[in-house]
Amino acid sequence: MVAAKDTNSVGADTTRRVLPILHSIIDADALGAEIGAHYDLPKPLHCELLARGMNDVYELRCGSERLAVRLWNARGRTEDEVIYELDYLNFLKAEGLPVSPALRARNGQFHFSVEAPEGRRYVALFEWAQGAEMAATPTAEHAAALGALIGQLHVVSPRFGGGDQRRLDHADSIRRNFPALARRLGHRPDDLAFYARVAEVLPAALDNAGTAAPMSPTHGDTTPFNVFVHDGHVTLMDFETCGYGHMSHELGSFCWSAAKNNYPPEIAERFLAAYDQVRPRDKAERDQFPLFLCAKDFSQLCGLSAGTNAVGSAAFRFRGFDWAAESVRRHVRAAKLL
């Protein structure tokens, strides 16, 4: 640990501990220079910070073109996990699905790394998606288009060569992240007691879901905020949480987000109906859907608590503990967990 002299007071001769960094802001000009050293791109290059989150997104203008830049959190994905995401994206693009694939660097790779104060951070460039977030103006037609797209994704994804090398284990995620939620709830003992019971029974229910809950490589976080709409067409964005997981969790992700943002019920209904036209679910899979809707709700709350000190709860669009408590209770009842 580096110590620094205290120069705030005259004659001070004490040292102060330099506190650790969880998530730095990388200078956009410096990042742009690094990108220019790794990619053959039209000049001039101009890089600027677009959005902060668990990972940071920059916009890169190269000549008359626009690209998106992802800068992963140093404490987030391993290099193998980054490679899985980028390979999966390009597989889906080759299958004809509307996604924004990564660009190859000069050395043939889809990523490179930079050193930040908190550690190594990986960088990738993506095609720019036209349009605006579906969340801005959601319609039943957009929801249906997205449902059909996710159905298509689940049809082709079992052919992805990466398979189950990056697993989405939401039961393990709840077990791992629940202590972070518990630390935040000293002022809400009733909620804490209830959540502790959920944290015991929900992971076990997911572990025992069995073959009625089919699995595949999947996006992992399909919400209206990760979909862009342009001229009536949808593009699926942000595959940061992709991996091998339950297909039903993906459907629960959209329906949970639609309810969270107070969309009319028709939005989720049209999404699921369009999905079932492309990849019909049988009765057993439909019957298990409330379990995965509950899992999305509770794993999101636990994950938010684990990551909130890196980027702040506002970055997750957190609606507060009152809303969360009511939502989790509603989904636990629907899933008949307690």
C-alpha cells in the first residue's frame, strides 16, 4: 500500500493511506490512442465516454463511422469469459440474427487489454446499433418482434461451439451474493428474515428443476434496455451476461423488466406468444415459468447488492427496497416456494 504525505496542514508530517480503487474512469483520449494501436481504422479517431456501469461503454468516431467500445470491469470477467461472449456474438451474427458483433483487431483477436489502477481491463469494439432503446417507447409489436428473436436465438444456440463453457448458475449466484444483500438490510429486519428463507429454498428449487427446464447458450439479460429499435426492426445488445443457462430464465428476465417498468400486460403477453410460435414450450416448461421469474427477481436483487459499491445503485435503475420487497413476495407466492 502506498502512503502519501499530508500537505493539507502547515507543518504536518503524517502519512495517509491511499484507498483502493474499485472502478476507475479511463481517460477517453488515452483509450482512443490504445485502440488506434490495435485496430486498422479510418482517421481521425475520437473516443468519448458514453455510459458508466459494471462495464463502461465509449463511443468511437473513426472518420465518418461510429463504433461502440466496451471496457470490462477489472473485477468482472476472465479473459476466457470475454472470448466466449465475443465468439458467441459472432456465431449469432453468422446465423443471421440481428446483433452487433465484435470487430477483429490487427492481430486477429476480438479484444485486447489495458492496465488500470485497479488491474487489467479488457477492451472490444462493436458495430454501432442504429435506433433507440426499446425501453423508451415499447410497443406490443416491438415485444412480439423481440419474442420471435429470442425464440430464434434459442433454436440456433445449441449449435454454438462454445457450449456450456461459461455457465449461468443462478442458484450459485444467489448463494454467493445473498450476504451482500443481507448487509444492506439491518434497518429492515422483517425483509431480511424473509429473504433469508428465500435464499435457502430458491437455489435448491433451481438445482432440482430437472429436464423440464431446458438449457442452452443464451443472452442472459433480455430487457427492453438491451434492445434497440430502428425502422421497426430490433437489435439485441449487451451480451455481458451471456452463457449456458435455462431458457426460461431469459423469458423471465423480459417479463420481470416489463413489470418493473409498469408496461401494460400486453407487452409481456405478446413477447411470450411470439416466442412460443418460434420455439413452442410444452406444459411442463410453462408450469415452471413462475420459478424462473422469481429467480430473475431475487438474483437481480442479490447481484445489485454485490455490485452497488462499484457503480452505485442508480446504475441498476433500482426502485427501492419497498418495491423490491413487494415484488419478491409476489413472485415467491406465484412460484409456491414458501
